[in-house]
Amino acid sequence: MAIVSAISIGLGGSEISVAPDAGWSVEGEVVIERFADPGAEAARVIEVVSFWLAAHPDESIAVMVRAKHRREAVDAAVQAQGLTAEVWDFPAHRPGVVGLLVRHVGAAVRVAGEGVSGVEELFLRCAESVSGDDEALLDELSEAADSLIDLVREAPLSEVVAGIRVASDPDSPTRPGLHLLNGHLGKGQGFDRVVVLGLEDGHVPYYRAKTKQEVKDELSVLHVMASRARKSLMFTVCHDVPFRGATWVRDPSRWLASIENYTTGWIDTEELAAAE
């Protein structure tokens, strides 16, 4: 929780303390591991996650990234190992919201395209279909539009809407097991153990963040990812990162030094297994 507090202060907030019954471990496990490339990173993440799944079958485990492409090696390793995972690449909304989005996305894309303008058009078309006194549904549509604006920077609007998950109760506790997700989708959720991939400049903060406010927004995403963990939190950093057909040498994130002040060491699966 000290890391979350430090990030909160960086965002201009205040220090965060933990209530005794909040379900958080004040002395939680926090580690940073460095790798030459995402292949080596993925092998280690699978090792750690596999141990967690075996040792704590009733717990929820998340692997989180700022941008989906940075998780490709881990996704492939999860599939190769035959691990079961819930993929959260797109948000979950109630059936009524999903129905409106699916019904109107085709027309919105034809008029305004697959990007942010398409999202705005989609929201207007959906809102026109909602009774004016149904403020709850309008609020949910607005939240959905905010999520879509983030996601259409990496995928076409029609693809994003097609992948939206239906949830009868988005606020219900996260199910045990492995979850793979984008940092923007973690807000409001909690997991027992979290791996945050790719603490490198160019990914956290994302390379498109240029202005002071955009960089601050990136710190907010890091805050969301780090604050999801209740018991264990693992950060990874790679030196060489493939992106769009090239391999880029990445410096550690500018925020890594602050996080290092609160690490508790390395996750050693052999020592943990012996302790069990």
C-alpha cells in the first residue's frame, strides 16, 4: 500500500492509509524483476502465476498492462501452458448497455468512423434511445463511452464493441483464477495478486503521452494497476521490447525509482514452495 500512497501523492493527492478491516496486507509482498526481453519475462511470469494458482486456488490473480500489445508474449505462454484465463481486453457492462451499443454501432461507424468521433456518435444514438428519466442507464452509457474512447486508440470501434463482455453485476467480487487485462479496465476491481507488465518508458508512461496532463493521466493508470493488489504485487521491466515490427531498447519507467523504495525482494517460487 505504500506504493499506492506514493503514486497518489505524485498525482497531487494525499497519503493513503489502510483501515484494519479493508482486506489489505499492510506489509504486502512487492517485487520488481528485470528481463532482457518479453520472452524471458513471459517464462518467469508463467512460473510465478502457476505457483500462485496451485498454492492459492481460491484467490484471484491478474496480469495487467498499459497497452494490450505489451502482453502478447504472456498471452502466448498462457495458451501454450494450457492455463485457463479470463481475458478482459474489453469492458463489462450490463445487458441493457451492451444491447444499445451493439444495436447502434454499425450506424455510428458508417457516419463517423471507427475512432473517437464514432464513439461520440454512438453515445448520442444510444442516449436518444433511452428514456430521459432513466439516469442510471445514461450514466452507465457515459461510463461505457469513456472506456471506448481509451480502447479505440488501439482497436476499431466495431471490434471493441463486439468484444464487450456482458455482466449482470459488474460490481460483484472478481472470480478466483487468472485474469488478463488492460490497466484501464481494472478500475473498481480487486485481485489478491497482481503482475504489472512493462514498467518501461514508452509503455508506462505510454509513448503518445506528450503534455503534462497526458503524462499525469498515465500515472493514474499506473495507480489503478498497482492499487488492485491485496497481497502480492510484481512489476516487470524489459530491456528490448518488440513493437510494430521493430525491437526497441527501452529505459526503465521514470517512476520505477519511486517504486524501488518499497520493494520487499524477489519472488522465489522454490523458496515459497518449500515454505508451504
